[in-house]
Amino acid sequence: MSEYLVDIQHERLSFFTPAGEVKALNDVSIHLNDGEVLGIVGESGSGKSVTAYSLMGLTAYPGKLVGGTIDFNGHRINDLSEKEFRKIRGNEVSIIFQDPMTSLNPVYTIGNQIMEVILLHTDKNKEQARARAKELLELVGINEPEKRLKQYPHELSGGMRQRVMIAIALACEPKLLIADEPTTALDVTIQAQILELMMELKEKLGMAIIMITHDLGVVASMCDRIAVMYAGRIVEYGTTDDIFYNPKHEYTKGLLKSIPRLDAKEHERLVPIEGTPIDLLNPPAGCPFAPRCSNCMKICLREMAPVTTFDDVHYTQCWMNQKEQMEREAAK
Amino acid sequence: MGKYILKRIALAFVTIWAVATITFFLMNLVPGGPFLSEKAISPAATKALEAKYGLDKPMAERYFTYISDAAHGDFGDSLKQRGRTVMDIIATKFPVSAKLGGMAVVLALCVGVPLGVLAAYKRGTFIDSLFSVIATCGIAVPGFVICTLLLYVFGVKLQWLPTLGLKSAQSYIMPVVALAAYPTSYIMRLMRSSMLDVLGQDYMRTAKAKGLSQKVSLFKHALRNAILPVITYVGPMLAYTLTGSFVTEKIFTIPGLGGEFIKAINGRDYTMIMGTTIFLATIMIVMNVIVDIVYKLVDPRIKLK
Amino acid sequence: MEKNPLSFQLKLNPDDFLPATDEEKEGLVVMRDSVSFWKDGFRRLRKNKVAMVCLFIIIIVMIFAFIVPAFYPYSYEQQIQGANNLAPMQYSAKEMEQIAAGEKVFPHFFGTDKMGRDYAIRVMMGSRISLLVGIIAAAIILVIGSIFGSIAAFAGGWVDLIMMRIVDIIYTIPDVLLIVLLSFALKAPLKVLAQAPGFGWISVVGENLISIFIVFALLYWVGMARMVRSQILMLKESEYVTAARALGASSARIIKKHLLTNCIGTLIVTTTLQIPSSIFTESFLSFLGLGVAVPMPSLGSLASDAINGLNTYPYLLFIPAAVISLIILSFNLLGDGLRDAFDPKLKN
């Protein structure tokens, strides 16, 4: 077993649809220590959510793990039965989803939905569970917790609902919290509040967080490490400083360039990344980003580059970088 | 909420009144009055009958008299069944139909709901396809075909079940099953699609992420949401069993209100036709209102509106 | 010595590191073609075997209902002496004599009824009536419902409010009761009207049938009206229209392109499903004796007449029953198939 809290090695995952095999994850490796915050950044379809869901066994039908190993908190996830999964879900690892409006069941009270997970994984009785639920609501900054316990989801605002989701996720003090685009559906000001809350709770409870988002602004403030994903692969990985101040992969550079700046002049155009993502039904043999890359070389179209490491954290998979590094080595 | 109830009840009253009015004027449209095709009666006798039934008074007066009488439950005497009032006949025959209809509704719910859930759960499998076929047949095949089919197979050929009347417990089986066929199929399909809809919702994913077992997810989280559209259907279903009874009672010779209504039509018993129409319409409309209100109570999303 | 660092370590061709041309890049990007709404829909419909079979069945039935009777040697009201209650494919004594004498006697595929009328032709005519009622009724409902619903949706304000309240009331009225009542009440007036010149066809078709159409026109369009109204309202506010406007499209173009394309799919499905519903109602009424006038047969009335002889002549009941069930089932399944094919939201 691995010494990491999360150790994913060369994961490959595909969706076997009527149209064919959609290769959603193509050799993804991630590791995370206790208490660390990892950000996974990428556009829609890059595989960031799929990676996180596979950790909890929440991969939607018809998805299947095709290769690699996933270790979490001493469990070999590949080998877990559904029954064993149920023991760790909501308990050792929790997840909060993107849309708080639809993630809560509209016909049951908030109290019921929080107590449900407490009663499931702990030995507490009903009163104790209720007390704990109230405690959790206070923890996540919801006022009048007594009143809220009896209310229904539609009576709360979006921001409050997301706080409730966080309360449910933290109820059993998990070692890992996965946050799948937790603030995308919320107002910017609420966004800031929720992120602040998550950092506070991380400090208090010492849990690790995997933050999935397409928003670079979110990862800048929160994460220790960042993985940039594209078309089912990690194209660059490093510390937050590495990624923001020293990006090595063209895609990462493109993402950073495309962020609209407050100090940009009025007539300055936004800089998108040209081209469209590839079809995952027929992924190319080479680098998936090749068609959109300004540095694309012939070899990029044929095969995937090996990993180029820059220090013990920062790495990328890119022929340009590989070439430059080999030239540097040769020059020594 | 209170406002909604009042609005709903008001609408119901207006509709009942509309039905009564339409019924009255339609019946009086028939030229020559109700005694036109009676075997030769002398003009004097006709006049006397007309006076007795108040048919010699002006239309407007007759209308108001009729409506106010009807509001008190007085629909006059039956024109064909001497010596009995319409209300009297309704009071004896309706409980029979109600009993059959009630049993059919219960059967439809008890069979339709679980089968619909099962079909959704086993989506895409053979069971799902099988249920889908059965349900489609149940909806498409007209009531009289189902009745006669059952009658022929179980009553005439196999002779397992009685075909006439309601004397024994077994004689209830075929009419109730025949009456329940359409609603059961409808509920099966409704429940299935509602369930599939619910199973695709985000909160079902949350339930799984919490570590809940499939059983708990299905019965606690999914069912409670999926059953709501079925509750809305109960109103129309009750209305259906009342009209379905016309055919069922005719074929199985059951002494219920449906059969009585058909008899009245074929025998041109005007007062009976009018009274039964208004009575049945009132029942249907009232049932719909009750179901609507119950639905609003059951769905917490609507509580506060 | 100048070593090429690349070829040494990774056994790579230095040419590999030349920049790739645009054509080489494009070769990798495989875009799936986008299809037009109609082509896509019809393609999916054709793939749906059940729906295609049903369409085929409907066409066959229509051929038998509308075309074959013109060439059939028997007519639906023709009573053949001595040929009462023949079983399917049976010949009467008289007919046997004729065959023996060398004459050709067209077989009675479905036998004859108690009045000696060939049953096959009666079933075919009955199908014709049922289909006609279904289609005409659906057409009436489509027209009235769409007009009413569109007006309400486009007008808005208190016009919409009043129109919708009327719809609410009509919706709550129990339809079957009213049909029965209307059929009954209009019988005599229509009989009178049928005497007037130019209205003779009323007695051929039957007063009851006219009443059925009148009731459909009065009551059944409300569901369609509501649907059309909600479609139009939805589209009025929708993003398609806003986007199209932002791109400078004129109102007429917007209506034509977006509203119609989105609406029409739903309209086709609803109308197709309305046909079996109307046939269902007509057969129900015919069964109760409130349908077409004798001797014109309807599948429902044929079934009703056959009940008394169920013991001895079961085929007299089951043939029309089977045919009507087949018609209704086929239309229902075809409607379901259309809905699956043309409702883009259900695409998986």
C-alpha cells in the first residue's frame, strides 16, 4: 500500500457507449498527502470529474476502469465491492457537487438529509444525530440552525444550500473532501464566502481537498498543487507558483493568457485558445493538444512524449519541453 | 394555500352549474318533448302529462325550478320507471358502481405502481420490454374488447368465472379486472417514466455518494418523488372508472348506475338521463378537486405558495 | 564532435522535431457531421423497427379500408338470401349449388352476419369509419386547438387570461357524459335537418356521427390548445429567439425558423396520438349504440351486435375487436416512435 492518502497510478477509464468506446481517462496519475489541497483544472470533457468520481466508485454507467491502480486511505479501490464502497462513501471520503439547487432531495427536510448520513455511518442515536446536525450547520456558518433543520431545500438560497451540502459532506469527518466545481453555480460574492469556508474547515479538521474547477482564479487562492488536464491526460503538474509563474505546457500557457484582465485596455481582444477539443471516441496516438498547439512538431502527432520533470514536483508531458531538456543535458 | 382551495372550489361549482345548464338545454332541444314517440296517447293525456311534469311552463321558469331542485338533490320522477324518483334510483344503483370502481382503483394502484418501479429499475432488460408491451396493450385495447375477451375465455370457454351479475365474490373478479386494465397500464407507464426521471436527478447521486444502499435510495429518496405524478392521475382515474362502468356493466349485466344510464338513454327517460348526468359529473368534478388539493398538500415545494 | 543529442538518446529522427504543417494537424481532428433536425429525426424513426412495422400495418389497413371496397364484389348492406351466419370461408347451400353449376362465388373470408351480409366487407367499412373519425377528429382538434392556443399565447394579457379560464372549465367537464348527452339530444334536430335539401348526407353518415364530431370540436381541443400555447410562450421567451434577434433576424424569419421547427415536432406527435384516442372514443360510443347509423357499420357497433351470439359465433365479435385493437395499438406505437425520433431533448 502506498504512503499517500490518494495514490492514482496510470489510471485509464473508458465509457462503453453504443457509439463506441469513449476514452475518458488516458493514463492519469495523481498523489495527495493528508491535509493537502490539490486543484484539478481543465475544460469540460477533460476528465477532471471522472477522475474524482472513480475514486469513490461513482463512475456513471457505462463507464469502466480499464487500467491502472487507485489507492485511497489504505484501500485498493480497484478491488472494492459495492458493499465496501458504501462504508467509505460519506465517511472517509465525501463529495460536494456543482449544483446545490438539484443536489438536495426536495421532499425531505434539511435536518433529515444531514442526520441520514450521521445515522448511517456512526453509532449515534436520533437525538445525538440531531445535535450533531445542528452543530454542523453552525460550523458551516448557517444562522438559526434550529429553524433550518426543519426547512426544505427550496426554502434556502443557493449559497445556503451549498453550505448544507458541505455540512453533509463533513458530518463524519472524512479524510478527503472532493469538491466538484462547488462554486460554478453561485454568485461571485457567495463564491468567495464558500471558498473561505472550505479553507477554514480544512484548517480546523485537517482534511485533504481535491478541488475540481475550470476557474484558475479559484485554484490560485486555495491549492497547494495543481494538475492541468486535457482530453483525459494530465499535461502539467506542479505547485501553484510553478503553474502560475512558470508554466511549461502550451495549454497551461494558453489558459493563463485567456483569463480576462481587469487592467486590460478596452480595445484589447480576449485571447482564446484556437481550435476545438478532440473527439474522445477516436483519440489520436500522439499528444491530444497537438492540433491546437502553436509549437506542434511532427512527432507530436505520432506519439505521446515521456514525462519531463523540472524538480521533484513540477512535471509536464510535452515534446517541446522534452527537446529543450535534452538539449540542456547535452550542453552540460 | 387557502386561496388556492377557494379558487378550486369556485371553479368546481361553476363547472357543475355549466354542466347542469348544458344538460337542461340539450334535453329541451329535442322537439316535441319527451312523450313524442310514446305509443299513441291522446292529446288530452299528453297535456295532462305535460302539466304533471311542468313542461307547459315557460323555459326560463322551468330552468330555474330545475336548477334549484337539483341543488337539493331532487331530479324529479323517472319517466319510464313509474313511481320512482330519479334520486331514488341513483341511490340504489350508485353504490354498486362505486364499489366496483373503488376496487378497480385500488387494484390499479397496487399493481401499477410496483410494476412501474420494477420496469424503471430493470430498464432495458427483458422485463422492462415485457411490461412495456403489456402496458401498451392495456392502454390501446378498448374496454369492451377486454371485457368480452375475459368473458369469452373465462366465462364461456373455461367456465371458471360467473358471467352475470354480482351474486358471488368470484363474480367481481372479471368486471373489476376489466375495469382496472386501462388505469393499471397507464399507471405502470407513468410510474416508470416518473421513476426514470427521478433516478436521473442529482439528488440520487448525492444519496449514493453518502453511502446509502440501493434499496434505501430507491424507496426513500426516489419513490417519494416519483409517486407525485401518479397522485395527480387519481382524479382522472376515478372519472374513468365511472365512464368505464357503462361498458362493463352492460357486458356483465351488473345492476349499477352505468347500466342504468345506458338503459335510460335507450329508453329516452329524460329525467333519468339529466339527473344521472349531473350526478356523475358532480362526483367526477368533486373528486378532481379533492385530489388536486391533496396533491398540493403532499408536495412540500408547493406548501408555502 | 557534434552529436545530435536527440537521436542518441531516444533513437529519434531529428526530422520529427520539425514543426508540423496545418494539413497534418487537421488530419487529426475528426468532426462528427451535424445533421438537420428533420433528417436526423427521420433517420431515427426508420431505425425504430416497431414504429416502422406499425406504419406498415396502418398503411395496409388503410388500403383495405379505403381502396379494396371499391373492387369488392359484396357491399356492406347487401343481404344475401339464405347465407346467414356462415362461418369464415363457408358457403351457403345456395352458393354451393352455384359453384356446382360452374359459377364463381367470391368466398366469404370472414363469414356472414345474422342478416346474411358478408362480414369481410363490413369489417372493412367499419375500419374506414373508424379511421375517418380518428383522422377528421384529430384534424379538427389540431386546427381549433392550434388557433386558440396561438391567439392566447400571442395576445397575452387579459385576452389570454379569459381564454385560459374557458379552457379550464371545458377541461373539467366530463367529456363522455357530454358526448352521450349531445349525441342523444342532437339526434332529432339533425334528423329534421337531414330532410332539408343539400343535407341528405347527414342521414347516410348518421346523426350520431355528426354529434361526435361536434362534441370533438367543442370539447377535445383544449389539451391541444394548452400545449400549443405553452410551446409558443416558451419559445417567445427562449434564448433561440433572443439570440436570433441579436443576430438581426426579423420576426417573420424567427417565427418560421425557430418556432415552427420546434413546435411542429410536438404537434405531429400529439396529433398522431390523438387519432387513436378519437378512434377509441368512437368505438366506445358505437358500442353503446351512439355511433353510426345502421346499416353503416363501425367496428364498435359490429362488436356490440355480436355480443349476443358470442357463444355460437365468436368470430363475429373477435374479428372487429382485433382490428380495432390493432389500429389503435399501431397508431399509439407510431406516435411513441415519432416522439422518440423528434424530441431532441430525449436524445441520449
